[in-house]
Amino acid sequence: MSFDMLDHRVMLETLAEKIHDNRFLRLVRNMLKAGYLEDWNWNATLSGAPQGGVLSPVLSNIYLHRLDTFVEKVLVPEYTRGELRARNPEYRRVEADIQRARRRGDRASVRALRRRLHSLPSQDMNDPGYRRLRYVRYADDTLLGFVGPKAEADGIEQRLAQFLRDDLKLELSEEKTLVTHARTRAARFLGYEIRTQRDDGRSERKKGNRRLRRSVNGTIALHVPKDVIKAKSAPYLTRGKPAHQPSMYKHDDYNLVNIFGARYRGVVQYYLLAGDVHRLNRLHWVMQSSLLCSLANKHRSTVSKMARKYKATVDTPAGPRKCLQVSITRAPSSKPLVARFGGIPLQRRKDALLKDRDPDRAVTAPRQRRLVRRLLAGFCELCGATENIAVHQIRKLADLDLFGQKQPNWAALMARKRQKTLVVCPTCHDGIHVDCASTPHGSHWRARCG
């Protein structure tokens, strides 16, 4: 489904069912019909919600609420019946054969029959009295899971297409709308691959029960798509091998490791729900090699020397893990700043949360980076004090000439370093303002402090 074809009349009718304020509805109508600029030419908006608009996500969810109601109130009750599947007759016959072989004392037949038993489902997978339909939607990404024959699944798709066409004026995307078997072809949803598992060799022993159960079969599993790993690795590869990133040389070592680490953590934390998250080892190797190559090229050194310089070991809930780490020491009362790449156990976690952001644009200009480093140093550049550090800033270096030949120490320091900022303590800061006010041209001073 696509929001580009969102019908404005249906949208306004849906809003009018709950909202009876004509002024608000008129405001929404004007926003939907505001149009857009392309190559400095205005174009009318006949359908769809404006991309990037503050109301677009809310309007899209309101628009598709009818779809949620139709599926949950009509389709799900109609295609959900039965409590349990019927027992598989073949499975029961093999069980009976095992009992007879045991009474005869034929152990070889028992072992052969048990192998045969473990290759059969205990329930009738084609039981006509058992159906299940489950539905989930995130924005316009929709997934329906159905237990039943493919003919009924095609019928559900046709009914959905008819409802969307008649009631919501939407058309199903032929490329994105697929009816697939969950065991032979994975379904894509929110970047994950979803399929059912089947492995007769895997089993677990229930507590208090001596019998082994094939509990893996039929359960839903999340997987990391191979094309995602390939796409995430591509920016760091040249001719199939990890390569340095010249565009990153403008960053110091701390920010360079921090950027690579945040990008890697963002991908890993998103896919920690997958059962095969260990496949991201490929991405880890590619990004780590690219990071070390970038550090080596930047410092005219070698990859092995950079690895020895920044290698570290961190403790995790799954045990110690190796990583690359850069630390910046600050004042004794402050904790050091730590940038880390890696050190994340690639093991499935049900409670995984995305907590990182990409800090690539946190600090951009070189002058800003120098000022940040000076602030992080945490001491006054005049007297060396380490408490309540602030920044004194002047409008332009030419203002320092107003002192003439008798420049104060702070003015001479700024002139010598050719910088318009000075990191100072409160005492020195007050002294600077006293010096500025005492000059003959004090009224012409323009200073701002932060």
C-alpha cells in the first residue's frame, strides 16, 4: 500500500466521523491541497499526504484505521476456528507399533520406529477444522499470518484488495504484496525476514518430563536478511575489500571511533531480536578493518599498530569482549570520555532497545572541534582553575587593538593564538569584563559570553 494515493475525500470523511470542528477540518483540507514545488514550479496535490509533513504519520494511521477494523472485526473471526489440531493418524499408528515392539522385546524395531516417529508431525497439519489468522501493521507495512491452505490465503488477499479499492480508494502494490509459504520463502517486515522453523534434530527436555519434544518446529523466527548485511557493508568496501575512508580524516581519533561505533551499534541493536544475529560478524569485520585502515592512513602508520594502540577488553553480560576504544582524560572530578567500537555480544536479546544515534554531524567545523576539546579539558587557560568553566568570546580580533600597546594578559593570549574565544574560570571572566569596561573605548566593546 502507498500513501501517495491517499484519497483526500475519504480522509476528510474519516476525520469528520469523530471531529466536529469545521475550522480544524478546513485547516487539514488546506494542508492536503497546499501543493508542492518541483524545479521552482508549483504543482497541485490531488492525492496523498505531504511527505515530511508533521501530520502525515497521524493522518496515515487514521486513514488505515478502517483497514484495522475490517481485518480485526471481519476477517480474523471468520478465519479463526478450532482450539487444537486433530491428531495425526499416521503418528498414532507408529506409536502403537512402538508399544507392540516393546512388548515383544524387539529393541531394534523400537529404535527404528522412534526415528520414524520423530520424522512425523504429531498433529494433522491439514486439519480443516483448524484455522488461525493474525494481523499486524506498522504505518503502511502490513503483515498477515494465516494457518490454512493457499487457496484460502489467496481469498483473503482478494477480499483485502476489494476492501481497499472500494472503501479506501487504495491499490495493493503488486511488488510488495506477496502470498508466500512461511517455511519455503521468508516474508519481509520492518527489515526482518520472518519464517517458520523446522528442525527435527533440535529438541528440548521439559522440566519434570523425561520426554524430548520437538518444540522448534512450527515456531516463528526472525532472521537478518543477507541483502541488509551486504548493503550495510558496501560503503566500507572497495573492490570487495575493506578500505579507508578519506572523508573521515577531518575527525580526530575519538570522534572517528565514536562515529563508526555508533553506526555499528545502531545496526546490531536493531537486529538483536533475530535468532541469527551472529551473521553480523561479517559487518563487524568489514567496519573494524575500514576503521583501522582510516586511522592508519591518517597517522601514516600501519593497521597492526593502530590495533595495538586502541585495543581493549570490556565486560558484558555474555562475558568479556574485545573492542577498539579511545579515551579522553578530563578533570580529576569528571569521568573520562570513552568512544568504543564493538564489544557487543552478537546473541539474541528479546528486550533489545535502540538507544544510539549517528553522531556524524554532532561536531562539524574544525574550529568548533577545537573549542569542544578545550572545554572538555576542563581548566582555565589563564590561571588553571578547574571549577565552573565558561567561554569568553569577542566579536572580532580587531577589538583587541583598542587596548593599544598595554594589552592585558588575556588579550595578548588571544592575539597570539589568533582565536576569538577563551576558556576561563569565573574569577578571570569577571576580571576580563573589568578590563573591557576600563578602556577609553569601552563603549565600543562588543563581547558575548557563553
